[in-house]
Amino acid sequence: MFHHFHGGRHPNVQGSISQQDFERIIRFLDPRRILTPFEWLEKVHEGRPNASDLCLTFDDGLLSQYEIALPVLDKYRLKAFWFVYSCVFEGQLAKFEVYRAFRSRFFPDVDAFYETFFRSVSEELGVNAHEAVPEAEIERFRKSYPFYSVNDVRFRLLRDRVLTTAGYEHVMDELIQARGLRLTDLAADLWMSNDHLRRLSGDGHVVGLHSYSHPMVLGGLAHERQREEYEKNSVHLKRVCGTAPIVAAHPANSYSDQTIAILKGLGVRCGFRANMAPRREGEALNPSPFELAREDHANIMPALNERGRTG
């Protein structure tokens, strides 16, 4: 699973990797093990994927993926799944990605942003970030996402589980305005266009569902709201790519049994989670074709770097 890349007009932001590192990952994994999306779907449908089989997935429709990662895929003649949320292709902004660009580009480091954000949350909303998020919950979260720091997790739990959407956006918009910045300026060069999606689909890649607006807690939404998120996403991708999407990735790893039922109703054949931890304690790693585990590239880099050190 890949998200952000840096190089050229795309800055080095938290969690991004270079084209060189991406190629190192591909070679480390062995391109011969990487199936095309259609080979992967066939094996999942027949219930016979092997432990050695791999597929590549890219989330969020980011332009850096197309401009930095795609040339490497072309070099090795590889195809991938591309999971996109649709609102940004229809004239809207996904603020969570714009905010991410802001905190990555306009602070000395991410902890400097967290310090400013936590202080602003206290001043603007009267919420103490360190008291609002229990340490035990932070450690539980980090078991599934060990590459996140304590502050990374505190920020995400505060944003997604403590603050309201309105409260979070109020604090972030105030910080951005104080810097004399505009959301539209920060959004420049973040996402692909419909033409990019069309080209990917026409070249043997598979473009899949990732909801319409990427809610951070989609699985907790009412059934009708979840259905609307995926129906609008599906309509958009069918219009652009010419065929109804048959794969999905759960945004922010948030889904429920209702979500799976909705995806089945839309003709989806395969769905991906965002980590390697089962949704329920004691459950199988891949309990259904709609809950396939994915490894984040951030968990591969340490092994890759260790190989480099030892030769």
C-alpha cells in the first residue's frame, strides 16, 4: 500500500518516498511475485491466492503517484490497483489532504506542527490534547501502525474521535489563515485528474472505490450515508473509466458489516483493509475477500534499509 511520493514538483512530506526508494521496494519484493490486478482478482475469486503472491495498491488518487511511481511500474511492466475518492475530481477539496500538505510544508518538522495544533485546540476549543486521548489507546493504535510516533497517534485520535469535524476544521483553518495561506493554493498539484484515471484504466491498471469524500470513520456512519458515499464514488468512476468498479479499499481502514453489504450490492468483488491486523481480536488475517490485509510501505523500508547496511 502506497500513498505519498516526493520528487520534482512534489515536496518531501511526512511519510513520502522517492522514486529511487520506490524502485528499491519493487526490487526487494521481486517483480516476478507481483500479480496484475486481474490475476489477483481471479485468484481471490477462486479462493487460491498463494502466500507468495503480491499486488500493488495506491490510495487517494494523488498526482505524485502518477508522476513519480508510475514510471517505475512502466519500467518493470507492472500494473496496480488505484483507489480514489471522487469529490476532488468533481470540484471539491478534501481538506484532510490539504491540511496534511500544510503541516508538512510550513513547519520545521511535524512535531512542531503538533505542538502548535495541540496548543490551538486548547485555546480555541478548551480541549487538553494530552488528557483527551488515553495513553492506553495510543499504545493500542500503535500496535497496528508501529511506524507512527506517539504524537502522530495522539493527533489522529484527537482529530477522529474527540473533536467534531467542525471543531477540527476551525482550528486548522485559523492556523492556515494566520500564515496568510489559502486552501486552494495548498491544494495545487495534490490530485490526479479524470484524464489520468482514464489513462490508467485504459492501460491495464484497475481503478477502484475509496468512497466519495473519504470520511475518517466511514464505518460508523449511518447505512444510508455509507451507501451514498460508495454509490456516488461508483457513478463517478464508471463515467470516467467506462466500467463499474469491482474493487474497493476502506478509507482510513474504517468499515463495518454494513459497508461490506453495500459494496457487494454495487458488484464489488474484492476489498482491502489498511493494515496487517485483524478487525476483531482472534479473527483471521483475511476473514473475507472484502477484508484483505495490506502492508504499508513504511513497514517495508526498515527491512530494506537493513539489507542496504549489511550488503
